[in-house]
Amino acid sequence: MIRNFASRVTQTTPRFALLSAAILAAPAACTVDSQDPQDLESGDTASAVTTDPTSRIKVGDFNGDGRSDILYTNGSEWLVSFGATSPLTHSAFSAALASDMVIGDFNGDRRSDVLVGTGSEWMVSLGANTNWQHFAFSSTRAADLLAGDYNGDGKTDVLAGTGSEWMVSLGANTNWQHFAFSATTSAVLQAADFNGDRKADVFATTGSEWRVSLGANTNWQHFANSATMVDQLKLGDFNGDGRADVFYASGSAWFISYGGNTDWVMVATTTAR
Ligand SMILES: [Ca+2]
Ligand SMILES: [Ca+2]
Ligand SMILES: [Ca+2]
Ligand SMILES: [Ca+2]
């Protein structure tokens, strides 16, 4: 039984400041631009991505080196920054935006794939650079899915929160099965493996702290003190140590908290363009 917690809190200005100075001290001068995201193209530096970190960015390991990469969608093309530190390079031409997709390794080849829901079926682009192929019939949209490997078999599964329970489709192509009781819907959750047991854990924010449900079926436990909300953060393993890290894009830079409970590190800065 997973205890319910405060419903989503929205903030117009993302707050980078963290309540506990001992954990995740806030970098100086971190502001978020309110303009529309820039349309970047191949060759632009990774750090040229500014504003709105949630709508155009997804995290996955697209080259299979064990470190998470950033996938940037500009409405016509997908671009990848390997390790969140290299310049953006072309991956595929597609109008699909990050907000319409979930990322996972659905065929188990260690490279991340893109899954979208059309309203009647789930389609997958293997490696984020191949044509869409049918994966399963489902009316559930990608925005309502939480990708993660919940049974630890190396293939990504999807979790959906109904408002009363969490259901999982193993491999994203099997029938829904009950996983835990929780009123928290998938839209305000993210998933990644924080304790390194190769099973996805569920991550949530309250406005004052970050919480984790290990294995997506245990009670919430405190992870770090931070006012930064889930919709401003991305999860991935950027240093390849097997444990999830937390990614944050500000108006001028990308930051990572390795392990999700260490100080923010600036990994890329904006260049003029
Ligand atoms: Ca794959
Ligand atoms: Ca799995
Ligand atoms: Ca885990
Ligand atoms: Ca890591």
C-alpha cells in the first residue's frame, strides 16, 4: 500500500533553491527563461537548449554506452546530446514531440527506443532512428505512461496510475497487471532506478522534498530536500554507475544531481547562436 501524498503543485517560476543547504545546494544565478524553446538543429551545442525543459527533452541511452543521453525534439527533427555533454546531433526526422512519447528499451538491445500512443495503439521507433512499428493495441496515451523496468528483466515496462492503483504492462505489450495501490497518477511521477537493483523506482515531489517508492510497490521514503517539482526534472543515469541521476535545465545551463542526493553540477552552458 502506497500512501497518498499531496497533489501536484504547479509553479510558474521553477525554484531551484533547495531547502536543505546540506543537500543539493542551489547554484547561484539560476533563472529560467519564459520564452518559447529555441528550435535547435544538428551541430548546435547541447547547452543551447534553453527554457521549458519538460516539453521538448527526453532522457534515454540512445547509443547503448550505459550513460543517459538527452533527446531534443523541435517539431520536425530529433536531436541527441550524448551524456548530456556533447553537441546535438541528428537522430531522425519526426514531428513527434517529447510530450507525446515515453522512452525505454522495449526490445532489450540496451539502446533506448521511443514509444508513442496514437489513441488506439502503441508504436515504437527502435533506437529513436527507425520507422514506427506496431507494438501493442491500447488507447492509453504516452503522456499517461511511466516507462521503467519494473521487473528487472532488461526490457522496459510501462506503468499507468488510474487514480486508485498502479498498473503495469510488462514489456509494454502484455495485459495490465496490478502493481500497487496509490491515488497518485502517472502524470506527476517519474521512474528510474535509484538504489541500483536494476528495478525501476518511482519518484515524486511534494514541493519540499523528493520521494521514492522503491520498486514502485513500497511506501514512499524521503530522498532529498528540494522545492523543485517533478515536471521540471528529468531522470537518467548520466554517469553510468547504475543509479539514477536528476537532470535540470535552466535558462542558461544544464545541471545534474548525481544519485539524486548530491549537489547540482553544471554539465553544459549556453553558447551564443
Ligand atoms: Ca532498444
Ligand atoms: Ca521489464
Ligand atoms: Ca530500484
Ligand atoms: Ca548515476
